[in-house]
Amino acid sequence: MRSLIEGYLGVTEEGRKSRLPAKLDWWQSATGLFLGLFMWGHMLFVSTILISNDFMYTVTKMFEGSFIFGDDNSKPILVSIAVFIVFVIFIVHAGLALRKFPSTYKQYKIMKTHTAALKHDDTKLWFIQAYTGFAMFFLGSVHLYVIMTSADKIGPYGSADRMVSDWMWPLYLLLLLAVELHGSIGLYRLSVKWGWFDGKDAKATRAKLKKIKWAVTVFFLVLGFTTLAAYIKIGLEHKANYGERYHPAQTQSLNQTQLYSIQGVHS
């Protein structure tokens, strides 16, 4: 009971004001900032497929430590460890955010009624963030678990096969919508909450931040849909060879040359 009172009212049973809500808010903001920036970086990483298969393969191997161990001895376990850390932060952030959710249907109806009456744009954004966050908890958990347990299959063919042959594209489509809306709104609300860019005129700054937020949302949604379409295209073309791993054109050419050399020796 004591922790419940402290967590929701910010007052201890002895009547003293508790610092717990403020601390939890700070951690929610910190984990949200990390996940929002990670989301942008992740989106840029997966979109490397739009440049070329080879480029996406090279970036993938870089995350596996190829610059230390070499391409042939890269360590997908490094990706699994990184995803596990992100997964833990993701769960912590979701748990902290649940404190702000209505705990009963009655509370939800009261909030909706007040939102409709006030017609406050930022409150509407909070509801969108809450809905998308709820969806992300399930969609994002599936995605993170799959990547964590099959990091060795990340690549132009492996990722595309997962989209098409494994029928994961509907999940990724919904996840894309949820994560881009949730992330951009979250980063906007963090900037407003902590006053990072307030300047002399906080109201004018908020209006500018909101425009930037929508511009960022549109940019990453367009980038995300284009990237998803590229993986689906590759997955459809590669469907007959499901499970085959991608090898860069340079490696394929080298292997072909080695094969011709062997044939020449035996002929």
C-alpha cells in the first residue's frame, strides 16, 4: 500500500512528499530518450538495403565485429547481446509508462471526456502515444526476441526471407506505424517536458517543435515503408532459395575465379 501511495500520489503515509514519482519520471524519460534515438539509428541501419545488398551486408557484419575478427569470423552473438540490453530497457520503459495509464475503464472514460472538452493537441498526442505504446509492447517484444535468438540470420536474404517466407511483414508493418508515431511523439514530449529548447518564447518553440515532430514522423514513415517494400521484393525473388545466406558480389566473383582455377588444374 505504501509504495502504491508514493507511486501515484507522491505522498508517503506519514504525510511527507515522496521523491519516488520524480525519480521514476526521470528514468522513464531517460529510457524513452535512449529508445527513441535507438529507433532512429535502427531505421537508418535497416534502410541501407536501399543502397545495395552489399552495403547492408557490410553494415551487418560491422555490428558483428568484422572490423576486429574479419568477415569470416564475425560474431553474431554481439548483436544478440546488444538486442538483449535493448530488450531489458524496453521492458523497463514499458513498466514505468504503465504508471500513467488509466487503471480502470471509468478512469479512461473520464480522461477521454476531458480530452474532448479541452481540445488540447498535446493531450491528443499523449493518447496516440499510449495506444501505440500498448501495441509496441507486444509487437516490439516479438521483433526483439526473434532478432535476439536469430542474429546470425540478419542480412539481405535472411531479413527478406523473414518478411516474406516467414510471413512477418504484417507484424513489421504494424510495428513500423506504432514505433514511428510513438517515438517521434515521445521525443517531442520529452523536449517540452524538460524544456530543452524553450529559449525566450516557450510557446513559439513548442509550435516549431511540433512541426519538426511531424516532419520527422513523415520522413521515417516514408523511409520505413520504402525499406519494407525493398525487403519484400527481395524476399519474393528469393523465395525459391529460402534459407540461403547472402554473399557479397566480390566474394562470389572470387569463389568463381577459384573454381575456374581448380577446374584448370584438373583439366
